[in-house]
Amino acid sequence: MALLPLPYPPPLPLLHIPSRPISPTPLLAVPSWPPLRLRRRTGPVRSVGKEETELRVSPTEEEHQQQEEEEEEEEEEVTPEDLEYIAQIKRVLELLKKNRDMLFGEVKLTVMIEDPRDTERKILLGIEDPDDITRDDYAEALEDVHEGRIPKNRVALRLLAEEMINWPDLEVEAPKSKPRRSLYAKATDTGVDPREAARRLNIDWDSAADIESEDDSDEMEVPAAVGYSALYLVTGLPVLIGVSVVLILFYNSLQ
């Protein structure tokens, strides 16, 4: 018996789907937040920076305030004795400039020279630690007085005043010699113009014309004849020796 083929199933009806415009997904509406790692890094970095700046700024301000407070505490009231010491030092400076022609720099260098008697003087004045006050403190106090300031180191001020008052021969005026003609003016024939000398020496023309020559007793001048003859002899001596040697050799060759 033959088998018959099965019939195919009928095709399904096609459904008509209306075409509508598909709206895109609103991806842009989602807020763009930074990654979590960036947020975690930015926060601590800022806080650390603030902490570092606060740690750096606050100690300096406190140190300045402490220094100012210490300086204010260290500053003592000016006593009449301190003013008297300052007046004495100024008077000594004026006398040294007038009588000795010493500038302030020269006086300062002289004060800075160590004196072996300083230790004994400090002990007599009642200073407990003689090595505490040095010559640099003296120079600093002298510079403060010269510039019109009151030295902070009152002990150095007192010691400086005591030392400058006892300056040797302070009241004695050094002898001043009259202006004399220079060696160049004495050697030249023209000499020195009194007007030019007055301008250079900053003195009156009449006094410049009275410039005295150096005393003859100070220098022993050799007479011109003796001086030139000695010069000629020294210059001609090698020539005489050479001529005599040539003559001797010539005489020996003839024999």
C-alpha cells in the first residue's frame, strides 16, 4: 500500500505593523558626573594643601608675635644716666674729630681693638661675667650713638662711655704744620701757582702765596759740582776699564 505525502500547512497571515518614528533614547539627559576615582582624589588633595598652608603660615605668625613681644619686654626705659653716657660719647667723638682729625671709622676701629685690661675694668664695675660683653658690643653701641639711636645693651654703653672718657690726651690739640711746597714743586723751575695751590688746599689766596719752602736743615743737599762729578765718574768708569783692557791686550800681542 503506497503512502501519500502530507499536505503543507497554510501560510500564516502577515501582520501589518505601522511604522512610527523611533525616538532616540535621551542619553544626554543623564548628568555627566566625574568618575569616582577623580572625586576621591580631588577631595583629599585640596584638604591636604589647606592643612599644609595652615601649618606653614600659623607658626611663622606666632614666631613673629613672640619675637615682637620679647623685644618689647627687653626694651628698657631710658634713664638719665644713659642719656649722660650718650652725651659724653658724642663729646669725645667731636673732640677726636677736632683735635686729632679722626673720622668715625677710625674711632670705631680703635674701639674694637682688644685691651687686656678690660677684664679687670669689668670686675671693678661689678660685672659678673666679663666675657659676656665683647668689643663687638662696644662697636655696636658706638654706631648706635653716632646714628642717633639709643643702644639696647646698656652695660656696653656704660663701659664704652667710661673708656672713651679716659681717652689719652683727649683735650690736647695736635700740632698742625704749615703747608709746604711739595718735592715736585721744589724740583721744577716753574713752581706752583698760588691760585692753584689755594684751590687745591681750600685756603685763601693770600695764605697760599705764603707757602714756605722746606727748611734746609731738614735735608742735607749735596753741592751741584760734587754731585755731577760723582755721576760722571760712575758713568765713565766702565768705559775706562774697557779701554785699559784693550790697550793691555794690544801691548801683549806686540811682544
